[in-house]
Amino acid sequence: MARFHPKHTFSTKIITIIFLSLSTFIAIAFIGNHIFHSSAHLSVTSNWLDIPYNTTITPPPHKQHVVKNKTPQRFLSATFADLPAPQWNWEQMDSAPVPRLDGYAIQIQNLFYVFSGYANLDHVHSHVDVFDFRSNEWVDKFDTPKEMAHSHLGVATDRRYIYIVSGQYGPQCRGPISTVFVLDTKTKKWDHLPPLPFPRYAPATQLWRGRLHVMGGGKENRHTPALDHWSLAVKDGKALEKQWRTEIPIPRGGPHRACIVVNDHLYVIGGQEGDFMPKPGSPIFKCSRRHEVVYGDVYMLDDEMKWKVLPPMPKPNSHIECAWVIVNNSIIITGGTTEKHPVTKRMMLVGEVFQFNLDSMKWSVIGKLPYRVKTTLAGFWDGWLYFTSGQRDRGPDNPQPRKVVGETWRTKLCLS
């Protein structure tokens, strides 16, 4: 039988205590090291962790965003301004001989006269290209007068003579001039008419009841909206008066509007207040961005020579001076520019086709263009809606303007 030795038992206990203490220390060190490395890994990869949907994570104070009404913060899509519309089948025709921005156009029967415009900000055109809707070909070209403006014109026709009013002379952002010309489309000869009382930039212009009416536009600095309204009696390309007559001012000034006469009423549609201005001190009048307000206002001049307010467009729209046609007692408008993007503040182009029914006085969105585009030049022939030229978007997901084009497109237009 083994005997119990107190001294030996005491030594064993001491050794056991030391062993357990050392084991505990090693375990604590191991766990601490593991926690340290796990924390470092978490700080890098926490965005990839699977977190239950009902877990709330609060970011550090310096990363928190203050959001009014406790609504989630989000950025609007770059295509937020597109309105729902049917997708149309477009057929591409022969492109215009040159690309054009802020060009102007007049249709007389099957011939489509396309005037001047920018090739780019540093180069402007000074000629007319002619498209024949019967042959679907560009069939003619001739020069404009050396003194005539190159862009932001006012244009109107009596189906033989084309009146060219004021506009910007030269490239970049030069100011407007006051000269007025008339083209005899039969002889291709140009003549002068009395100049406007003041230069105007992209004024609304139309022939109505034997008088050439010029309204609104931008003043000499390109930016300040003008409310002035003048008229001049004309017949067969000649002025019947020596000076312009002052008429009732337009309710809202500004350039880049459609001006249309139909059913013996004069309509002014869309437009904007403000535009680019020349950079102070720039020898080339380099364009400098300014604040613009695009609107969809519609006004009609009635028999009493008073302006009547009509239902506005489905969205604010500008750069539509020659983007319209008249079909089945409706005004059809193609493309344009709308309000700036609320986040990026960039210009946004329009890709819809709008219809204003003159019987019901109601607007509708009836189709889509092949792409968003401003300053389209529109025509209509034998059931086909045409448009050419302008400045198109950067792609389906980016409505900002980019490339100046000369492309020509058409689609069969079927109105309900």
C-alpha cells in the first residue's frame, strides 16, 4: 500500500498551478492575436459581408448625410426626362451635304430649303442646301449673301419667297444683327428689306395676314429676353412700308421657339429665357455658359390682336424653331432641349415627337425619334415625316448633347 507524502503533494500542486497559468496566458495571447487580425480584415471587407435585411448599420458621424423628411438619398437617372412614347420605325436617307447645328429650313411643296448654321462652334455655313422629297435626294446648293446672318435666324415663307430676318453673324457667340433678306426661290435671287428696329437673336418669325411678324428672341447680348413685337407689310418679296410697325408685345420673351400660322391664327410655342453669352474680353467671342430657363408655354394671337394662353407642352421644350410640321389639323414637333438635369445641371436633349391637336387643343406624346436631338429641321411629304441635321445625344443612356449631324430620317406618320 502506497504511503501519502505531504511534501511531494505540495510540489505537485505548485507545478500544476504554473502549468495552468502558462496555458491560460498562451490561450489569451492566441485569442487576442486572432481578434486583432479579424478586426483588420473586417475593416477592409465589411462591404462584402452578408447582413440580415433587418439589421441597421449606422455609419460613423462624419459620413452621415442629412436628408430632409427622412427619405432615402438617391441620384436621378440620366434619362429621367424621357416621356413614355411608342417606338417608331425610322428609315435613314441620304445625309445632308454638311452637318448643321442651329440651321433653319423652309418647305415649299416637294423642295426643302436648308439654311446656313454651325458646322461647329468655330465654323459656320453660308449656303443653302436643297432636298427633293420626290426623289429623296439632295439636289441643289447655292450661297447666301455675304451680309446675311449664319445662325439663329427668323424664317418665313409665302410659298415662293423666303424671308430671312436678323440672327447671329459669325461663329462662337457673336451678337445678332438687324439685316433682313428675301430669297426668290424661282430665280434664286436675293434682295434686301428694311432692317429691324434693333438686332434680335433667334426671334419668332412668321407671315400672317400680309405682314411679316417678328417677336421675342434675345437682345444684343444673346442672353436678355426680348418682348418686342414688330410687323412689316410685304407682298411678292417686296416691302410695302419703309419701317416696321410696333405690335402688342409677346407675353414671354426669349429665343428658340416654334412660330406657326394655321387656321388664320398665329401660335408661338416653347422656347427659353437666356442663352450662352460671349466671354468678356474674348477676341473670338468664345461662348460662356449662362443660366437658362426652358419653358413649354403656348400663346395664340387672336382676331382682336390679343395673346391667348393655351395648354403648355407635355414638357418644357426649346430649340424647335424649324422642328415642326402641320398634319391633319395638328402641329407635330420633333425633338428639342428641355430643363437642365437637376443633379448634373447639364443640358438635356429631347427624343420625343409631340402632337398638338388643334380641334381639341390637347397635347400628346406620339412617338420617339431615333435618338434625342435638338434643332431638327422637319418636313412632311406624301405621308412621311422627315427630319434632318441638329445635335444629337451621347447615347441611349446619356441625353447630353454631343455630335453635330447631317443625318436625314423619315417615318410613316399615322395620326389617330
